[in-house]
Amino acid sequence: MKIISYNVNGIRAALNKGFIEWLKSADPDVICLQEIKAMEEQLDLSLFEDAGYKYNYWYSAQKKGYSGVAILSKTKPNHVEYGTGIESMDFEGRNIRADFDNVSVMSMYLPSGTNQLRLSYKFEYMNMIQEYISQLRIEYPRFGCLRRL
């Protein structure tokens, strides 16, 4: 399975700069997007479907034009998990996970560490996400590719 992760810094801007053509050329089975900065309803999903990504899942921040992650896939995952259950983080749309037969793929967008306050927030997030991933390793031992951060 070919998996690509791409911080698009705004999916609508990326679309205007040839994202679909690039996506077709790169031809991953699954692509994880970060910093989408859009709500699903603001997008023409047929663009992705026509490019071969019939299964696309969007997890936007509650704040418009901010953060957000997505997973686009050629094959249907067995399960999609929106967020992590970490209340202090999920409103920012930072994690989405798709589980396939033998692999679990997560699109994750860490908070920036641009100043002392945000750096503390980022470290707090990293500690909480480590706990989340450790729990996933217990719940889904068949996904041996889940590694400690």
C-alpha cells in the first residue's frame, strides 16, 4: 500500500495550484492531508472521486479556515475514527484514522510551537497523543506498525 502524507496549507489553495494533477501523478493508495483549512461542505468532492479517491474523510476544526485533516483512499477502510477523544484537542480537527485490513493510517497535524504558550500546548498534545497511540497498540495488536513516537 502506497501512503503519502502532505501538509497542503489550505486544500482550496492547493486545488488552485494543481493538487489534483499532482495527486494523479503521485498515485498513492491513501493520502493523508494536514492543514486543510476548510469544511467538507466547502469542497467539490467529485474532484477527488474523479481522481480515483472515492473514499474521502474530512475532519475540520470548529474554527473556519483553521487546521483540519483528511484521508483520501482508493479502497474503503473498515473503520474511520474522527478525533482521539481528547476533548482539549479534537475541536481543532487534528487527528483522523482509517483502519484497513492490515494497517491503520492516521493523518495528524501537531500544534505549532511558535511561542512559549503554543510550545507548551504542543508538548501537552504530544504527551496526550502518545497515550492515545499506546492505547491503540493494546486495542489493535495486529497493527504492529504502530510505533512509539
